[in-house]
Amino acid sequence: MYRVTYTLEAKATRDSMPPHRQALLDRGLAVLAQDPFHKASTYVGTNEADRKAQVAPGILVEYFVSNAFMVVAVIEVFDDSLIADD
């Protein structure tokens, strides 16, 4: 299992999320920590250790894998829509 760590920016994003969204993020990252190269993830750029994955509905993470660490660099939360429900 890989140890999950965060960049300062990713940690700030995580900390600003409501508790129920943090729990979803944590559960998704726990699955990825078992296999950061999971088939639900894909590599970014030319280095297969630079990855991204949707870890929960509306939560996308970009991370990189190094030795026994999985470093979350970016957390994107997609809660807003351009089209309002009528």
C-alpha cells in the first residue's frame, strides 16, 4: 500500500471541502493507495507516474507516484453547473 500525501495546495482544497465530501475523497484515495496505477486512472503527459483519476462523483485528483508515496497535487471539485435546474 502506498502512503498518501498532499501538496500544500491540494491539502488546502481538501480542508475546505465539507466533511461528507472529504470522506468520499478519502475513500477513493484509499482504493488508489492500494494500486495507484488502477485501471480507473490514466497517466498525464509522458510519465506514467503522473496520474489522474476521478475518485468520487465530482472529484478529480491529479497525483504522482514515487517510491512508496502517492502525492496528491491537484483536487478538482465539480459541484457547479453552467445550466440551472428548472
